[in-house]
Amino acid sequence: YTLQGFNTVRREAIELTGSLTATIDIEMRVGSLEETLTVIGESPIVDVQSVKQQRVIDDEAIHAIPGQRSYHNLVVLVPGLSVGNIQNVGGINGPAPLNVGGHGGANSEGRFNVDGLGVNGTSGGGTLYVTDTQNVSEVSIDITGGLGEAEAGGPVINVVPRTGGNTFSGSLFLDGANGSLQGSNFDDELVAAGLREPGKLDKLWDVNAALGGPIKKDRLWFYLTGRYQRTDRFVAGMYYNKNAGNPNSWVYDPDYSQQALSDGQWNGATLRTTWQISQRQKINFFWDEQDMCRNCTGGGSATISPEAQDGSQNINYIRAYQAAYTAPLSDRLLIEAGFGAVVPDYGNPREGFDRSMVRVVDQIGNFPNMTAPIPNIAYRSMFWDSVHSFAPRYRASMSYVTGPQNMKVGIETYNNISTRNYQRGDSVQYRLSNGVPNQITMLLSDFTEKAYVRNIGIFAQDRWTLGRNTLQGGIRYENASSRSPEQVIGPSRMVPT
């Protein structure tokens, strides 16, 4: 800060996180122009103009907290937010899909963004996409007060990826554990209740590396990450079926020497490049490629035998890409625009799957050779849906910012083109009661369902501060639609065309 007849004042180490509106008070003393006052150190900033409630978690906290580098374990640090019923202590379930809610609302109300562009599915909060925490500069979580740019009333998580700089730098993270590092509450009381062995960890590991630096100094930078994770855990009370794959057997026969093992493997790589076109124009390009395999060779749950595990969890790939343009045309006018898309392809049967096998659910689940019954146990055959979806998003906004005023107008669009193919093995499911059949369920199978979803949101918001009073408000218009084209089902074994 300079003014003729006063000392020059320089304030340093002021960090703007999330959407913080910072007020910086400066006291300029009369004196020689040659003197400079430098204040070094963290400057605590409190936003007294906005009612938006936001929590910001920087990369230092992300790497320091023993949360297995999972957003589930970061979100739960914010009071009032919930992540559904998935418990992922120590990352034992791997990077589980993220559903976030808050304020007593549904878990589907939360939104998950990367650099301001959504990566959610059509239903809102759910997403199979997993962001690599090694590639994160900060995570901002908007809780309330989103004004017109807020699509929904739930929390909004925005992940800001890292940007490479003029110096090459990198990092490497290694993590691993096995069952000997896990505690247990398995006791005689649980044994007496019929549980032979508890659910427990077999092994897990996580290898995460990153490298960033200049492609052309002061003009073009890159940041690259790669991650490989695996988690194997035993399923409480479930064992491999000795009769699995035997078309002549209708009985679940547990192999007590081989406890059911739920396995998962996740691979991912990201690349973010930043091009400084001019002093006031910048473009970010982002690409993330992932594949996941849940229950690749094993599977099962408390009531599902491994051979009957749903095959829709196997993800061939999830691809996310973005391009974002930023241009502060003046000290008061900011233009932003972006395009992004998430393309998941998932769902396939386990290798060697026999489609002629009929799925069975036994209500009593008390067969010979069993030490304890498993009511409503499913076995013999699996179901799965093969899904491919393309979900592009666009956004553009203009912000006019002065000391007392902060105005923003913009448009957002969301589209999803989804193709889902339903697979039901032999198109029939039998229900038994201790081995005695009492119901047949006929199922639609081998047909494709197509759906198109479109949403356009236009918003305007303003915040005006006069003295100690701030007036703010926003308006948003949304036009949402969905349609399904004419499509044919059948003929199949149980259903005509």
C-alpha cells in the first residue's frame, strides 16, 4: 500500500481459502517514502460480510490426518454432516462411493465438485468417482448460505486440484496393514450366538505418487499423480459354497475351512496442465482415468454366498475430464467458464459364470453341515447390470467485485445419457424354505434401458455492504427434464416382446 507522504505498508502471508471474503485493515503512518513496514506471519482473517458457512481443509491437514486419504473421513470432521451408513475405519472398505447429507436432509442432497464442476450421478449425491487426495490443493465444504449458485440445499464439497509450478517437486506415500494390526471384540458370547468367525482384515495397501513442474517456465505447468490400492477382508459368518457351480445341487454347503473373502482393487492416474495464456488469462486441463474391481474373485456378505455376489460393482473404467478458463478482465470483473464430463462404464459377470444357473434364496437357511442357520441366504447364481453413461456439464459466470459489492451471474448445465443392460442369469429366481420351494419369481432379463436427463440452471446473486450492514440475496431458475426413447424388451424366456 503506497500513498504520497506516507510510509509504504506491505502485508504478507494472507491466505484466501475457499470463497472467503477478506477485509484487510491497513494503518499508514506519515513518514519518509523510503521506509517500508513489512508484517510477516499468519494473518487471521474472519469473513464478516457473507452468511455462507464453509469449512476448508488444506493439503497439510489432508496428509496429516490418519483418515486413509478418504473423503469420507474428511467429511465427518465437519459438524452436522453425514456420509450414510458406510463405515470405513482405516480404509478397510477401500475408496467407497461418496454420499453426503446434512441438516437432517437426505444423503443424496450433497454435491461433489472438482474445480467447481460436478461429478455426481443423475440422482444427485451419489458418485462412483474417487478423487486422488495426492492431487488436492484444498477441499472446501459449503454447509449453508450458497445463494443463487447453490443447486441444492445440502452441503457442497469442492476439490481444488494441485497446479504444477516453476520448480519440479514430487511425493510418495506408502501405506499397508494386515489382520495382526486390527483389534477385535470377538468373544465367547458371539460364538454362542452362532458366529464362527468375525469379519476382519486380511490385507490392504496403498501406493500413491505425484510429480509436478514446468513444461515451459512461467507459461505451462503439469501435475501428475498415480495411485494403486487393494483391500482384502474376510466376511463375518459367510463361507465359500462347496456346491458352487454344480447345476445338480440346490443346497448351500459351507466350506468352513475357507471364509468368504471380499476383495477390491483400485487404480487411477490424473494429469492436470495449466496454461497461462497471458497475464490475465489462464486455462486448466484435467484428466482422470480410473478402474476398479470390487469382489473380483471373491465376494459375499452376511446373507449372500460368494458365487451370488452382485456383479454390478466391477467397474471397467471411470473417466473424468475438464477444461476451465479464468480471466480477470480488470480488478473488478472476473469471467469464468468450464466444461467437464464423467464417463463411467461398469457391471460385468465374474469370469466363468454359468448363465444357466438359477439364483436361489432360502428363507430358513438351515442346511445339513451348517452350525447355524443363515435366514434369507442367496446362493448359486448372481445378478448384474451392465451400465455405460456419459454425463457432460458446462458452466459460465461473470463476477463483479468491489469493496462493498460482490455480484455474480451465471449458467450451469447438466446432461446424462445412460444405457443400462439388465442381466439376470436364467431369468428366474427360486425361493425355498429349508430346501422346499414355495415361490418362483420371473424376471425381465437381457434388455437395454436408455434414458436421457437434462438440467439447465440460471442464477444471479448480489451482496452489498454498507458500513456494518450487509444485504445479500439470490435467485435461481432451473429447467429439468428427462426422457426415455421407445425401446423393445424381449423376447426372453419368461416375457414376450
